[in-house]
Amino acid sequence: MTAYLIRNVSVVGGAPTDLLIRDGVVAETGAGLTAPDATVLDATGLVALPGLVDLHTHLREPGREDAETVESGSRAAALGGYTAVCAMANTSPVADTAGVVEQVWRLGREAGLVDVQPIGAVTVGLAGERLAELGAMADSAARVRIFSDDGHCVADPKLMRRALEYVKAFDGVVAQHAEEPRLTEGAQMHEGEVSTRLGLTGWPAVAEEAIIARDVLLAEHVGSRLHICHVSTAGSVEVLRHAKARGVKVTAEVTPHHLLLTDEKATTYDPVYKVNPPLRTAADVAALRAALAEGVIDIVATDHAPHAVEDKECEWAYARPGMLGLETALSIALDVLGPQWDLIAERMSRAPARIAGLDSHGLDPAPGVPANLTLVDPAARRVIEPAELASRSRNTPYARMTLPGRIVATFLRGEPTVLDGKAVK
Ligand code: DOR
Ligand code: ZN
């Protein structure tokens, strides 16, 4: 195993130092290290972060390998600075059995670019009718701890309660896609002034807020862990603030796109901006940013949702919701938060690792710690070219935008997955 001596790197924004990576761990830190056998990387001007952890990634395998595979999505993740991703269960077949989650987990190991932690479905076939085999998935080789019907809401309160009760036994967490389906029938975009102007059926903020309010009460009643996917409204932030003040075990994520883009994008009728939950108003964006800084929202998660060209480059009404995220998330975070490295490390690595129970991730580079880390060049700016992305899909909303920051290198257990901004394999 090659050793790496990373020279002059700022660890999470601190004063420049050297990092020696050997045998899968950070062996030493400090100024002026020597290691004659090590490959030297000059990291002057670069920032080392604990490898990013994405709690919400759609890898599309099995079933839609034309849109993404575990391998292509893993490569996109590594290039985005990630060392671990949690793979959503809305594959085909759905990841609702030990067999499917083990398959995804094994494919992740074979690709070897990031740790792929499968998420299990809450209900059989995401149909919202019967609980899936949560225990069998938890006991499988994939050791599933997060369960989600993402793409669909677990709308039945009795099923939601039972899922929360079930996962409590192994300190699991139910990740809810909060959308009251009766309030979003036929919805095409955020319900508000822009949807009225465009004459498109709206997805009202209350459809999200009502489910979050219900579920934090259920989680409090049961005493279980609840996670809220892709929080998108100012009202949701207030519900979460209230629940956290009461001590409810609830965590929440926001996506990069909900931190940056608004429903005004729908006026282009370009389905690249169609996503679920939809892009909201500037006031929502401001509330989400404040909540992320404050900690009412715990993490940034990408909701990386690759879609094949025919599912995206069509009329708005027929296009699938979702956008790519893995290869641009750190840049959007830098754009939105500025160089607040400790906050970025917390929201994009440490906290998601804790929520997912990924013990070897989310740890700042320090002696003895597994060498899962990424090196960022904060001064670089890059133009996003969809054709240059590692994802099999092209549905990025940031095409041809100039974004700050570039991932220079990523290490998974001491092995580089990205060097010089390029995937190693
Ligand atoms: O926009 C979305 N796309 N939201 C979801 O909840 C599911 C996801 C997908 O699977 O494409
Ligand atoms: Zn979702």
C-alpha cells in the first residue's frame, strides 16, 4: 500500500500542516514530516476535510442502469469529495428485502470508490401498505440502519408509527419524504405566485409541513429516531425548531438545490428544474440557509437523482422529478456558506456519518483516524459541463455555471479514489 505525504494542507481551515497517510489511516500530522517511502503531494492552498458523507443518493441500480449504476454514481461521489453515500431504496426491484440491499452493498464494495450504505424501504414495493422486512435488512450483510420510502411518503400514520417502533430495537432511523399525497395530487411545481402565473398545479408548502408536524409527534410518542429528507420550506423549519426544543430525536437535511434555486426557474419550462419537493421561494431559501447555519437543519444531502435523457428532456408535465448533485454539492455549499470549513465539515461529513452510524467516516484527519478525507482547492473556479460529469445522466441544473471550489483528491481508507481532480479508476 502506497503511503502519501500531504504537504502544507489546512486541516478543516486550520494552519497549514503535513499529513502522513499510511496503511489506511492518518499515521502522523505536524509540520515538516518526513517519510522517504511516501508519495509527496504538495497541498499548498488546499483544505483537507473529512470525506463527505451523503445521506441521500439515488444510484438507480438495480433497474435503471441506463441512468446510473452503483459504479458510475460512486465515481461521481468520489469526484465530489465523498467517501460514503447512502443509496436510496427506490430501485427496481425496490430495496425492500435483505437480498436487494445485499446486492447494492456488494456492488458498492466491488466498485471500491466510496462506501455504499444501502437504505432499506419502509414498505413493501414502496406501496405504503405493508411494512417491509426491516429486521432482515438490518441483520443482513448490508447492516441497514436507515429506512425510507423516498420518492413516496409513508402517508399512513399507523404504518409510520409501527416503522418507528420497529427500528427502535436496533437504533435505526426512519427517513421520511414528507409529502401529504392528497395535497399534492397532480402537482407540477411549488404552489404560489409563480405557479398561478404559469397556470401549473401547485405543491403547497403545507403538504410537507403537515407530515413533518405529524411525524415529529409520532417520533416523540414512540421515542424513536426520525430523519426528514429534503426540507424545503420556511414553515418546516419552524416545526423542526419546535420539535428540537422539545427534545424530539429528529434530524433534517436540505439539498444544495433548495439552498440556491427558486421556483422562478420554472418560468423557463426547462424540466431540469423539476424536482420533488419543488424549488420554493426566495424567502424559503433564506430560511433554509439560516436553519442550516443555526443547526435546526443538521446536514446537506444531495438527493442526487439521475434520470435518462428521455425521462428529462420532454414536456415539463411528463418529466421525472430530480437533479444531479454529487459532483457539485461542495461547490454549492461553498457558494452558499462561504469558507466556513468547520460548518461545512459538520453539515456534510460529521453529522451525516453520525446519523447513518458510519463510524469510520466523518472524522477529522488526526493520528490513528481512518484516512477517509478529501482535499479541496477553494480558490479554483470551474465551469460545469454536463458532458464532463462522471454520472451517466446529464440532468444538472448548474450547466455552464461557474462555481467555486474544486475537489483535488479524495482518499478512501488511505487509497486515493481521486487524484489531481481525476478519478483514479
Ligand atoms: O426529485 C426527486 N427525485 N425527489 C424524490 O423524492 C425522488 C427522486 C428520484 O428518485 O428521482
Ligand atoms: Zn424524496
